[in-house]
Amino acid sequence: MKNRQKNRLLSAKNPDLRLRNFLKVMAKNTFRTTLFGRAALPVWLALITFGLTELFSSYPQLTETVYSQTLYPLFASVLSFISKWVSFSLDDVFYALLTVFLISLLILPLFTKLKWGKSLFLFLQTAAICYALFYWFWGFNYYRSGINERLSIAKSKPDTLQLVRVFEKLIAETNASYCSLDSISKPEMVGMVESSYKQHASFLKINYPQGTRVPKPITLSSFFAKASIAGYYGPFFGEAHVNDSLLMMEYPAVLAHEFAHQFGVTSEAEANFYSWLVCSHSNSKHLRYSSNLGTINYFLSQSRHLHNFADLVHQIDKPVIDDIRKVQKHWADMRNEQIDKAAGKVNDVYLKTHKIEKGIEDYFGVVQFVMDFETDSVAQKRVFSSSLQ
Ligand SMILES: [Zn+2]
């Protein structure tokens, strides 16, 4: 006689055994529902996403082909199509609602009939969905190939003489492009940055237009200014945010940096390089001056150890020096030391968890990329010829 038939006969005679069997089946079903039911889907989605981050980080070329060049442009187009209809930041609204919802989940069991188990499970589900969406909508770009490989720019060897030569060229270009940006409107600058991105899309390996970019002011601009945050990218709705407190001379460079993030560039150093290349190779003097002014600050802080540092500073024209000081004073006046330090720490941890080993030091990596570009004559010719197409 088969085991199952035997059990059935025994349990018919024995009610205790029947109850035990019933409980066993129930436990099995509960286990199955918990693990494979609809409620477990977000957790599975997060686990699959985590598996993909491990896979993509091991194979940057795969990330580049499958995600950055194929899937991401589709997500960017759809998200920016949704967010372009409203002038305020959907990302900021989303963060606010998410914070209220998550805090409520941790408080409600204290005052209502909501059980702790249910509340924590909802918390876990929400966190899992956000984690997965972040990567699918943008974050996998963290694992794409590096800029040198992607744009075929040869890496330059560390060389002080080359650094001085490139720095001197940058100083000369900054002096030559000096102008006031106060008479230009923000929409005009957006148009100029867009047209320069379009012009250099082929060199920068961008599937232009890849959606629409409508820059939005940071909702709490003055608070973020206390933390020295000039802009940020909102990945959940594909939004480029720019701080309302920016001086006009900073605006185009920051805007082009945030647009680079929308084009799928996650690294801060690379976004700085995209901004520099797009603005400094623009037909507009205003864009050239804004990006040169921003980049010169990175070169100044990376060259302090040079014995001829004072001579280099001496080559910068007085009106440009005045503008550098004006920008520094502007941000120093708005800065709150504690908030700035805390925000810097958060950003540092954020970047490091996304495998950017240098953390906030990553922003300074632009000096290396500008050096690489300025010492690679083939890459420079390609920028020139791609802009003629
Ligand atoms: Zn950035």
C-alpha cells in the first residue's frame, strides 16, 4: 500500500493525526506563499537587481552594450517625457512622500492596530522596490566602461611638465573667453548647452536627444546651498536639478554637468569632463567662460604642490581672479559648516557604495581627463570632425 493512502486511512481513524497533517499542509502553503506569493515579488526583484549589479560590475562592456546603450536610453526617454510636463521636481515630491511613508510605518504600530510584522514587511517591500527602480532607471550606469575606453581617449602618464602645459593652456583660454553672463537668460543658456551636446553627441557616444531635459530648481535651494550643493540628478524621474542660488557665470557648467548625468554618466569626474568638453568647445563665449572658470578651480587645487604655483596664478587675468573670488565668497557666505560636512560625508558614502573608490574626491578626477584629452591629438581631431557632421 502506498504511504499516502496508508496515512489517509490512519488519519481517518485518528483525529490527532488528522490535525497534525492539516497543520503540516498549512505550514507548507504559508511557506510557499511567503516565498513565492505576490507579496514577495519586490524582495525577489531587489535580489535579482543585486545579482545584476554584481554581474555588470564584473563585465563593464556588457553593461555598456546591454544597459547604457540600449535599455537606459529608453528609460531616460520615457521618464523625461513624464517629468517634462510639470515645472516642479517630481523627484523631490517622491522623496518627501517616501520619507513620510517610511517614518509612518515605524510609528503607526505604536498608536494603531497595525502589527509590527506587517509594518516591517511593508517597509522592506518599499525599500526593495526603490532599490530596484534606482538601478533599472539609472544606477546600472555605474558599472559601464570607463571614459577613456568609451570615448577612445588615451590615458596620459603622470607628468608635472604636461600638467603645467595643460594648465597654462586652460588659463590662456579662460582669460580669452572672459565675459559677463548677466545679460543672458537661463532658457537661452539651456538652448546653447543643448545645441552643443547635439554637436558633440557622436564623440561623446550619446544617443542624442535621449529624451527631453527640462532643468528644475532644487526645491529647497537655500538649504542645499548651505551644504554647497550646486545641483543633483533625480534618477526616479530623470530630472536635472540646478540650485537657484547659482551665480549666472556658474549656471551653464553646472547645467551641462547635470545633463551629463541624464545622458547616463554616473561618475562625477566624467560628468565634469562632459560639461567641460561640451561648454569649452561651444560656439558661445559665455559657455566657454563658464566651463573654463569651473575647471580652473579644480586645476588650482590639484597644482598647489607645484614649485611654480604662484607663477601660474600670476598668469590669470585680474577680472578672472575677481570672478573666482566672487564665486568662492558667494558659496562661503551661504555655507553652514555642519550641514556641509554632513552632506559631504553622505555623498562620500553614497559614491563609495557605488564602487567609486575615491568618494567625493572623484569630482577632481576631471583634471586627469582634461590632461588625457589635451595630450591625445587624435581625440582632439575627432571632436573637431564630429562637430562638423
Ligand atoms: Zn554630479
